[in-house]
Amino acid sequence: MTDTTTAAPAEPIKAKKAEKKEDSFPVFVLKLAVVVLIFRSFIFSPFYIPSESMLPRLINGDYLLLAKWPYGYSNRSLPLGVPLLPEKRVLASTPERGDVVVFKNPPLGKDDWIKRVIGLPGDTVQMKGGQVWLNGQPIPKEEIAPFEVAVSPNTHCLSTAFEAKNAEGIDVCRYPRFKETLPGGRTYEVLDLFNKPSDDTDPYVVPEGHLFLMGDNRDNSEDSRFPAEVGGGIGFVPIDNVIGRATVMMWSTDGGAEWLKPWTWFTAARWNRIGGTF
């Protein structure tokens, strides 16, 4: 009788331990999902470059990390715009001229776009002969060596006028390139390809709480020079629409990779672009 009494509790203890171990994996997945959500919402999130409006700094096929904290947080900070935060930003600060920012496109407030900050609230921005004028003064614009980018599945020349071959005989697009210098000394590169009506504009006075944004590829960018409308420009962009600031290039591909050919994952990478900062 003594042996039977002492052995009885062993089975329930063993079953309880097994049940606890079985529940641990779903809990781990849930915790991981929460951590990823917090990281993407408040720290960094990836952003893919789908167009050439920001050449020469950004090329179709680039993947960058977007810092979410520099300008504060709103419901636009959350993936898919889930309305769990206020419409107005908290811990808000204003971007600086020259920052490359990702924002919600004003006409719909859904699509994520990327441009460079040129004008801040109260600034007057105007284009004269393809040169930016800021508050009545021309932004210095200096022509430098042409920009070359290899033709690939992700990159095609805007027109035959820009098709060329580099010293190694590789097909490239060769574009006229310039360096602009903002007040305060911040510099960046732009492309100026054609003479277009958008090279000469009336003055734009940036309203309070808004930004004047432009693409670095000046003749291939729908930006604040054009009215905010679906399929068109963006007009003045509310600062509350800004999601974050471009910080570092984490990956770049020329589009030549194939899932069933793992070696192409490496040959398609633009290794020289990875790790660049803004």
C-alpha cells in the first residue's frame, strides 16, 4: 500500500510540464511579432525605391532603412497606417533642408513617396532657368562629371540620347550631373536633363506646417512644383504626412536575380552601394 500511495503524483506533474512546453512556441511567435511591430513603427523600417525620380542618389532597386524617430510619431508611423496613434505627430520636430524623407502622398494619403526637402514653412521657392531660388537667392549649382548607371532589368535610359558605353564596354545611361549647395553648406547631386516648363515657375510660398519637396532627378519627378492631384504632383506636403528620414542603404539589386538560381542573388547585387549614408 505504501508503494502505491507514493507513486501516484508522478503522472500529473509530467503532463503539466509537457503542456507548458507545447505552449511556448506560439507565445514566442507572438512576442517576436510584437517586437518587430514596435521596431518598424518607432525605430527603423525598410523602404524600396521603385522609380528614378531621385537619381543620382537613389536608383531603382535600392533598399534603404528609414529612421522613424527624427520627426516624431503619428498614425502614419504604423505599418498600413493603423490608427492607433494621434493624427497629429507627438514628439514632433521639423525636417531640415536637404533631408531625404518618406511621406504619405497628399492626394490620397496612402502611397509612400520619397523626395528631398528644399523649402521649410515660410520659405519662398522658385525655379529660374532650371536653377532653384530660395528666399530670393539662387542655390549654387555646379556642373560636375556625368552620372553613369549600368543598364539592367531595373534600369533603362530615359531616352536614346543618354545611351552610352563605359570604359569597360558596358551599356550605361549617362546623364548630366550637378552639385547644389543649400544655405548652411549642405550639398547633394541632381540631374538636369531637358529644358522643360517646370524649369521656370512662379514663386511658391510654403505655408505653415508644410514642406516644399523635390526629386533630385529634376526633369523626371512629380513633386511640389506641381499641384497635388492623383496621377500628378504633390503640392505642399503637410509635415504631419512625413513618416521618417532616409539613413542608410541596406541593399541594392539590378533586378537580375532569379529565385531558382541562388548564385544570381549575389551577381545581381550592387555591392558598392550597400552601406551608404544620407
